[in-house]
Amino acid sequence: MHVHDDPDVESAELAARLSGGDREALAEMYRRWSPLVHTIALRSLGTREDAEDVVQQVFVAAWRGRETLRPDRGSPAAWLVGIAKHRIADVRTQRYRTHRNLQALATEAVTEAPAPDDSDWAERLLLVHELERMGDPRATVLRMAFIEDRTQDEIARALDMPLGTVKSHVRRGLIELRDRLKEVERVSSE
Amino acid sequence: MSHPSDDELVDLAVGEADDPERAAHVAGCDTCSAAVEQLRRTAQLVSGTRTYAAWQAPADDVWARVTAELDAELDAETDAESDTRTDTRTDTRTDTRTDTRTDTRTDTRTEIGAAADAKTRADAEADADAGGGTDAHTPRVADAPSVVSPVTAPAPATVTRLDRRTRRRAAGWAAGLVAASLVVGLLVGRAIWSPDTDGQVAQVALSTLDTRQRGGEATLVRAADGLDLNVATARPLDAGDGYLEVWLINADGKRMVSIGVLQPGESGTFPVTQALIEQGYVIVDISKEQFDDKPAHSGDSLLRGRLPA
């Protein structure tokens, strides 16, 4: 299954509707982005039960915090992922506490702090999602540049495209992706 | 020199820049080097992604959980109550968006109770679906009188679909016994006809089957979207370790529908339809049920009465 959404204009419209208190907008966001949120939670936490709890919490929190959605920050996907990241961190902390308490009871030993989320599932999967919805040729240019690690000259030749066009796609594409990650950071650190 | 543009910073980040002066500026500028670092990290994260992520949608009931939680919150605001159940995993079997009455009932349960109840009901429904009502279940009607009306052949019980929230239950009664208890119902149901007072359509006293002692009453009233059956008991009925269930039994003695669960000591309001009444489901019955995964009427009727036509 792939997550696709419509152009940015429609996403911004959806964000505006949610901010205005339209429950149907929340339902539409759930239809579009619950697989993204769920997959991130599932990879980060490992169990379906926890992942589904996170999905529930994210969309409930999205509704409650709809005033914090900034339609000007692009697709609401990054906003939802930011909320998800926060919730996932909460579950991890909770798990660590439970684990530590059990350990303390058993051995009175202090265990190490929870492992930081070094797998970056939230960011990585959001970027996969963004590349999927970005469309070609920009997405292909970015994949060739960063996943296949090809130079812009090579890409231009392979795609039979002027070098300036390739450069422009890399610039705009990377800036757009960077902005999405900034949004995740902004929301998850609140 | 001024700060490089975003485009120029990208070129630096991805190693496609060819202006040493800009590179020198960035190296000495915290803002710009932070920006370049951010772009590099973005590129790095892209490089670590596989082209396709195997997206996995959450289970179907998660959206219902979201709406249930939000609706519970909305109800709490409406009732001006303090919101103490924000993180409660709400009974997912109840679609609370369209049924505020059910909401209220769900919300007042404890989490464990709700879960157990959901399970019971899930099992009950599964049984009803699988069994199709052919499961012969002998009712334990206390002191059933020897009056037996002529029912010639046992007919398979028919389940009428009321709507989603009424947990219909298949009832396969031994036909003779149904008829017997039905006669009791007819005998004890002392009808009081008071048309069109406060939307009241019909009222009947509910009495015990054995001693014909009056123990409550059922009133059919016109509601905004159909009919409501209000059921009240004079004294709290003893549900033992089970629960009380309200049924509408058809006058033909062969069919019945469950219309809901009655809390001991409380009155209950159960939405019914005009069509149901017109089809002859006019005998109100309160039974004592066990949490036994058996969807059929237990046969243990506590009170009964027939609504006047």
C-alpha cells in the first residue's frame, strides 16, 4: 500500500478546515495519513497494540491541538508525524520506567537510560512519503542524487535533462524536505 | 559578504558548489553552517530510506476509538462534567457518533467492565451469527402454568434486525413453553390505554410470571425519531451475578428481539420502531441473563407485560 495525497493546495485547504473545527477534515486526514503514522509507530515500538494506541492518541491530539496546525507549513503530514514522534517518545519513556522499576525490585540495580530513538523512523518514513507524493521528475532526481549517490552531471545525462534543471530540482526538493523535517522538530519538541 | 541563498546552501551541502568564497563564509558563520548541516542531515536521511516503505494501515477499529474518545469528551463538555476519561480506551464496539444514549451508558462503565462486556457481546453476536437461531434453548420459566395454547409445530426462531446498537439475539425456544409463558404474559399484562398524553402511545404494567405481582411498568412514547420504550421497575430487580435484558416478544410467540440492557434499580429508555410494534412485537419482557456467551433468552423472565394494541 502506498500513501498518496493530493497537491499541496488541497492539503493546505484540509489544514484550514481542521483548524476551523471541521470533524470531516480529521476523518479525511485519518484516511490519508493513518498508514504513515501507524507504520512509523510500528517500526519504532515493535508491537501492533502500542502502534495502534499511538495512532489513536495522535488523531485525538490532532483534534485537540488543531489550533497549532499551521497551514502555511505545508502538508499536515509533517505535523501529524511530529505529534506521533512525541507520543512514541512517551511510550518509550513509560517502558523504560516500567523496566527500571522491575529491575530495581529485582536487583536494585540502575539500568541505563532509554536508548534514544536513533533509528529515525519518523523522519525517514516521512521522507519516503514525501518523495512518493512529490511526483516525477523531481522525486526521481532526488532518489538518484541521494539514494544512488550519483552526481548531478550523471543524473542529467541519464535523464536526458539540462544540468540546470537537475540542479533546480535538487535545490527545491531538498529545501522542501528540510522544511518538513523542521516542522516535525517544531511539533515534537513542543 | 551577505549570507548565501538557500539554493547556494544546498549546493554546498551536497558538494556541488564551486565558489570558495561562499564556502569560507559558511565555515565562519554559525547560522549558515547550521543550515548546511540541516540540509546534509536531510540528504542523509533520504539516502537511508528505501524507495518503498511497506505501509501498514492500522486496524479498522482504531478510527472508531478516535471518534469514541472525542465524542466522550464532547459529551463531558456538554454535561459540564470534569473530563476524567481522556485516555480511556473506549468500547470500540459502540459507534458513538450516532447514538448518544449508548454513549452515556458506555462512559459510566469501568474500563475493565466495558472490555469484558464488549467481549461478551462480541461472542454473543458471533454465536448469533453462527447459530442462526436454531440453537434449541430450553427456557426456565419459573412456575410455568399448565395452560398451553395450540402451537402445532416448533418453528425456528426468527431474529429481527432492529439496528446496530440493539444486540439482537437469536432465541430458539421450545415452542410449547413459549406459548405457555406467552399466555401468562397475556394474563398478567394489565393494559392501561392513555393515548396522546405527553406523546405517550401505550402503557402496560409489568408483573411477575408466578405470583402476578406488579413490579414495574413499560411506557411507549413517541420520540423525535421514532418510539421510545421506557421501562421502570418498582424495586431494583436482582440480576445476581448476571445482568437484566429487555426484550420485545412477538405476539405470535415465535419471535423476539432484544432491545437492550437494564441497569438494576434504574429506569431505561430503549429506542424501538413503529414497524416493530406493528409487526406484533408488543410483549415487554425483562429477563435475567448470565455472562455465558449464549445470545438467546435465558428463559428466566422476571417481569412481563403486553402493550395494548
